[in-house]
Amino acid sequence: MSKGSITVLLLGSGGREDALAMGLRQSPSCDKLIAAPGNPGIARWATCVALDPTDAEKVVALAREHNAGLVVVGPEAPLVAGVADACAEAGIPVFGPGAAAAILEGSKGFTKDLCLAESIPTARYVRTDDTDFALASLSEFGLPVVIKADGLAAGKGVTIAETAEEAEEAVRAAGGGPLVIEEFLRGEEASLFALVHGEEAVVLASAQDHKRVGEGDSGPNTGGMGAYSPAPVLTGELEQRAMAEIVIPTARAMARAGTPFVGVLYAGLMLTSDGPKLIEYNVRFGDPECEAIIPRLEGDLVQLLLCVAEGRMGDVRPQLSDTHSMTVIVAAEGYPGTPKRGGPIDGIEAAERVPGVTVFHCGTARHASGALLGAGGRVLAVTALGPSLAEARARAYQAVDAIDYPHGFHRRDIGWRELERSE
């Protein structure tokens, strides 16, 4: 298949997929982009098809209908459902791991056990589905203590309990479901993204996101309120250590087990005084990290992902610009609890007139009248590029301030740690 003639099928409907859609459509190799199901932002770049992305049979049929030369799976649910397996079995190149490898995100307990078996640095832990045993185990960890639901949680499902009462409440709230209880790691978090096929892995980019809903990293965890890339705190030396001690041993263990990983492996790291330790894996691009990383990518994204999908890792050479990016999430009132749905959104065109700014759609919908409405918890991801993080931040907030969304809110301090260091 020659360059400039590849039809790509992208699965998903969030801000991550909007960013991927932009990168894919701007690739010289991309002849046509289909998105299923897509959203109003993705519709700028792709033809959107109403289809459940977890329905493997329908995904394969759609890919065949359009003679897709590459399927890119955005969210985790289709991966855990085995959509990548179905595409691979049908002979369609697919960027994303099979269900057996997607368990790295699908089960936190599985990943912790793998870390133990492979001597991969991570927090001390206990996994159990027995409430009484879990409650008895809490005393082994001190406070604060981390309690995680063992399953897909869309970036949430984690409680950092500061008191014994909070810890017990989190355990009981699981209702006897599988849990992982972990020691609290002290340090700074950073995200490392690696492109992986079997035993081979190549660094893509670093980023740092902001999980807490409130200023100063306060309040409950969310799917992410903003991100920036690169993350200078993850130095070249620490990046190499994380690859050598965490990512590559994981890739080799999965390949050895007969469940090789293919796609992007997102390692959430804690940079401790002892070096990087794994917090958890995601088996897809992060959201909102993807919205911060993709605008920095140069070259042909379609060819990059196709090389990974086909195992041509010697040709995988990600090119990133020297620019800094910042993404600020505009969320709906009530998020991360029950978000206020609906409400008109205006001013996106004005926001995108700010130099280096793209507004990605995370949770929006079109009214029959054509008006754009909020339709989710995280609604928009406002991303700005700049020659420095400070400039990217200034542009991002100038763009956010141009958007009129009365039901929305956002944090004003994305990137605060790095900006304090640079000052």
C-alpha cells in the first residue's frame, strides 16, 4: 500500500480521539479517515459512523467495507473487549493490544503481580476480594494509603485515604469486589509513553497530568483536568531507567507469556528518591495527555502507528517538535460526580484564533439546530503550543477565556509545579 492511499479507521469518541483524528488526517499517508462513533470535533477530520466500538464483528465489517489499511483503537474498553484481536485475525493491521495484553490496564492486580514476578519497582501491595481481609490489611500500610478498584475505571476508581475512616469507607464501598491496597509513594508523578511491539519498545513522549479536580491538586480524582508535555522532571536519565527497569521488562514478560503487547504503553510513574516506580499502566494514549502530545508530533503519524502495528520497530522513529504544549480541560459543573449536561458552548472559533491553539472535543453534541452543547463530564480540551511552558500556558488560558460555556469550570493552575521550578 503506497503512501497517500491508506484509509484509517479510528475507534472512539473523546478528546483523545479528536487529537488522534487531527494527527492521522494531517498525515501524508492518510487518504481517508473514518471514525466510529466520533463526535462533533472529530467530524472536522473524519467521516463519523454511528457504531459501538466494542462490537468486534461490526468493527471488522466497517473496516472491510472501507478497505481500511489501519485500525487505531483509542479507548480501553474495545481493547479489553478483544476488538484488536478480531481485526488482527481478519488480517487488518491494528494499533492496539489484544485482550490478553490489555489486562495490563484491565486488572491492576495482574500488573502488580507481574511487577512482583519481574522485580519491576512499584509500591508494596495486597490484592484481595475479601472485605474483612482488606480491612485487616490496612494497618500494614500506614497513612495515607491507596485503595484501587481492580478493573477499568476510566482514570478514576482510586482513593488516597488520609484517615483510617476514609480507608475503611473505600474498602466497604467496593462491596466485596476485587481491590488492590498499596503503600502511598512519595514523589512527583510523570507519564511516559512508549511504542511497543512484542519485546521491542521505543520512547514516544513524556507528559504530566493533573488528576485532582481542584486548584493545588485538591479534591477527588478525575480522569484528568489538564496536562503538559514534555515533563522536564522526567529527565533523560530517569526516562532511560524507566524504560530499562519498567517498560522493557514488562514487554518481555508479556511476549514470553504468549500475549505480546502491540500499541502504546502508558506508564504512570512516581519519581521517588529511589528512582522511578510504576503506579499503573494504561494500554492506550492517556486523556488528556494525548491532546498535549499529538500536536507536538511531526512527520507521518499513520506510518508511525502502522510500523508499530506491523512490527517494523526499526522504522519507528518518533519526531517531536521542540515546542511545549499545555492542555486545559473545561469540565461540566458537578464533575467528577454527576455533571450538568447540556448548555450551549460558544467561542471555540475565537479560542482557536489564539496562536498555536486547538480545541479538542471531549464530551460535546450537536443539537438539531446546529448548536454545540456540553454532553459529558469533561467537555473540551484546550491545547496550546508555545516556545516555553509559560508561553503555552498563557496561550491556553487566553483561549479558555474566549470560550463561553456557562456550565463549565476549569483549573487555573495547570503546570504549576514545573512553572514554579522554572521561575
